Amino acid sequence: MQISFFETHPWEKEELKKTFKSHKLFFSDDILTVKNVRKVKDTEILSVYICSKINKDILDQLPNLKLITTRSTGFDHISLEECRKRGIVVCNVPSYGENTVAEHAFALILELSRRVSQTRKEVLENKKPIAEMNCFDLKRKTIGVIGTGKIGQSSIHIAKGFGMNVLAYDIFKNEEAAKTMNYTYVDLPELLKKSDIITLHVLLTDQTRHLLNEKTFKYVKKGAIIINTSRGPVIDTRALVKALRSNKISGAGLDVMENEDNILEHNKLSPDQKYLLSHQDVFFTPHSAFYSKESVQRILFTTIENIQSFLINKAINLIK
């Protein structure tokens, strides 16, 4: 079969070449677009990451495509409806970085609570005494965890290690975990009202798009901190900016942002994005919460399993 991989790194290529040496392979460091899709017009299996947007225009150019395996948990970059029409199987990597993403979320929390990088910069430049850094403890603070899947559960575990009180919101409640780990499920307004820190760990769906918006921000506790390591559109950017401007919230840690491709790929920023990236109380990382040596290895090995299973008609990790 012809198997095409986009957004790949050299070490991944070597492992994939060894594994699929009897197949015709294509590799590209670039994202898949309508401009380069003709290079793989005969491909039967396609592997991409989140920057490759698999829509109707792309699929129209791939008449032989049978499988798409995304090297991510999220799949909002793939038009599932168009894939269903064509009988294309889609699978993902359902679990690879629950601890990795949760650790990154707390790295952002600690930047805001302890001002680590800002403190170093300010002290070296003799701009601000340490006493003016407005640092605070996490112990006994209340953290609201929105989404209690594997990443959310890992975040709760870390929060408990810091001695934090935990509130949770999820459509699908894990009552057994709540009892074992001693956290409480509440509705979204109550979580927003009572949480000093709010961290988001949900997939992007029609129900979660703009989950935090101008209306729900009204419930947020004054001075709270917002952390987003899920997907950018879960937060309405304009509402977030308004909350910062009005001091409704005291800061944000963002690994993702709406229309982040404009930043990561084109270096184009909207006025709201410029405001967020220049704000001293906003810490932004480039959609890298998933990344660690261990997590990217798990991603690759699961992707290999996805392809191998499909080749023997026993597809796994299907997105339905």
C-alpha cells in the first residue's frame, strides 16, 4: 500500500521505514494542503497531525484513500462527515499524554502563581523588587477542572499533591473516581463562581465551542486564573480579553488559542491575539503541552499499531 505521512520528524521516519519497509512510503515535514496534496494523490493510508486540515477539498484529491490516522487525540481538524460519505476509516491516539498535558497545565499555573520566568527577568534587569511580584500559594486554593477524562484525572491527582480543593464539571461524571480522589462534581456556574483557578481539559465539539464566553465569564470568580491546554475555540477570545481588561480574571495560561494557525504558521496576529501575547499576566506556549520525549514515542507507536491493525482488517482506535 501507499502510506503518506505529513508533519513528520527525522527520528519518526527511520522507525516508520523499518516498520513498513514492504510498503510505498511518502514523508513530508510540511502540513498537508490543497497545494501539495497532488504529491500523494494515489495514497491509501494517510497520517497527519493537527495542523493538516482534512476537508472536502483535500479528500476530493485522494480517491484511493482508505484510512486516516491522526497522531493526536483531538480530531476536529478532520471532516468526519466527509470521511463517512467516502467510507474512509478514521482513527486517533486516544491516550498518550494524560500526565504530560496535565504537567504542562501546572507549569502554566506555576508561572502565574510563582512568576518564575518573570521574576528572573525583572530581577536581572533591576526593574521590580521580588516583594512586588504578587506570588501566591496553591495550597488550600480551589481549582475547577472542566473535563474529567484521563488528562483531567491526572490534573486532579497533581492538584491533590499541592493540597488544593478540587471541583469538577463534566457531562459524564466519574463518581467512583470522585469518591476515591475526594473531589466534588458541580454544575458549571458553581465551578466558575468558586474556583481560584480554572483548567480546561475537554475535546472541541459543538457543545464545548466557546464554553467560556461572555455569558459564562460573568460567573467567574473575580481574580481567578484561566488555564487552557485543550483547544483554542473552547474559549471565546473576545470574552477572555474583556475579562482581562476589566480585571475580572487576574491572568491566563494558554497553550492554545483561537485561530492559532495564524500565529504558528503565518505570524499574523489579530488585535485580540496581540493583546493576549503582550499581556504581562498571560503566559502562552505554542500548542506544546502534548510534547515530551515519552509522549511523542507513545504517539508514534500507537500510530504504527493503528496502521498495522487496519492492514489486517482489525482496525483499532476508531473515531465514530
